[in-house]
Amino acid sequence: MTFLTLLLWGSLFLRFWAKGELGEYLHPSFHNLAIGTGLGLIGLAVAWYWATKLVRVAGRSCCCAHEGSEKKSNTPSHKGARSAAACFLLMVSFAGALALSTGECNEVHLVNRQLITTAVQAPTLNEPGRVDRLKEWLSVKNNHNEIGVDLLLLAGEKSEWRGALYQKEVNVIGQVRTSGLQQHIVRLLSNCCAADARPIGVGVSSEAVGAFSTGDWVKARGRVEFIDEGGSFSTRLTQAQLTKSDAPKNVMLY
């Protein structure tokens, strides 16, 4: 049972890697570690099988050498039953987690999060990598390429960036989130893995919003505005045109 458990968990890590799904759950910097973990667990399974086989061979040799000197106990061992029970508990908990999770960031995840965070509430947006990407994006004149929700929120924190982006037409991909009369284009931002992901969103003003349900992936093309909320600025897309879109390869921003 130990061999099968190690083999199963190692194969699970490698399955996520082989199917290209690691990006939906882990920060890219952890991908190699996940692959190494999968290979390591499979290696441990092989080593365990080999070691226990040697122990069995050694045990038989010992019994043959002392045959007749001591009567072997016929008391049944409960080790196998305990191993089976431990494996069963692990598999039940894992199967339960799979049953309760859809495996993607959809409407249930967004609704349960309830709160649309802003740049002020997401200090990780100030990481040097995002700052450099925003500066690079703003350095290109008439840039109509896609910009991330995280960069739009980061731009709201500095006046010079707000000025550079104000009324500029941009493309944004995200999920629709409707809460009362408010609509947002939302992405999940993670520092490490799916467990610590939180939604960040930009407000959107469009006649087409009502045509989409919460959780639908859309591409929004609109003009950037910044709303002063007592010293902090929230970002909003106005006159936005929304079209249905496939989910990006990585559903989370890192």
C-alpha cells in the first residue's frame, strides 16, 4: 500500500505537468519543484519496493537458517490492514476535494470571494516586475494591445501613469462579475498557488454587460478612467465593447 500511495501521488504531479495544468494552480517559479516532487515520489516508491523485497528475502533466509529452533508464531499481522486503512483515508479526502472543486476559477469561486479588491488592497501589485511591465507598456505609443487587470490597477496608484493611461483605449481579458448594479472584469491574482488567489477587478460600463453571466470569460475593449475614492483611485473602462472569449492559458495572474 505504501508503494501504491507513493506511486499514485507522484503520478498525479506528473499528470498535471504533462497536461499543462500546473499554470492553473501554481506560480511558474514552482513548476520545476512540482515536477521534481512527482519524480521524487515515484523514485521513493521504487526504492520502497526494492527495500521491502530485500527485507523479505533476508527474512526468508533467516527463517531457513533457524528452522526448527523456534516455532513460528501464527498470530495474524494487522500491518496490512492498517496500511490499507491509511491509504483509504488519504484517497477519500483527496476524492472529496476533487468532488468539491471544479478545477477552474469559475462563478462559484468568484461569488464566494464576494469582494472585488483594489490596488490599495493588493500590495503585491507594487512588485518590481509589474512596475517594469507597466512602464514598458506605457512606453509604446498608441498601444492597443491587451493589458492586464493588475497593471490597470497599479496605474491608478501614480498620477503620472494615470495621466498616461487616461482615456486610452485598451483591451482586457477577464471574467464578468456582477454585484447589484456594479459590473467588473475580474482576474484572480496569486503570489504562490491557487489557495491564496484573490480577485482583482476593474469596473466596466457597457450595454453588453447584461448579455453575460457572472463567470463568463470576455474580452473588453474600452477607454480607461480613474475614479477618485477619497485619495485612492479605482479603474474603470467606459464605452466598453464586450465579446465572448476563451479562458487564457493561465487563468490566474502572478
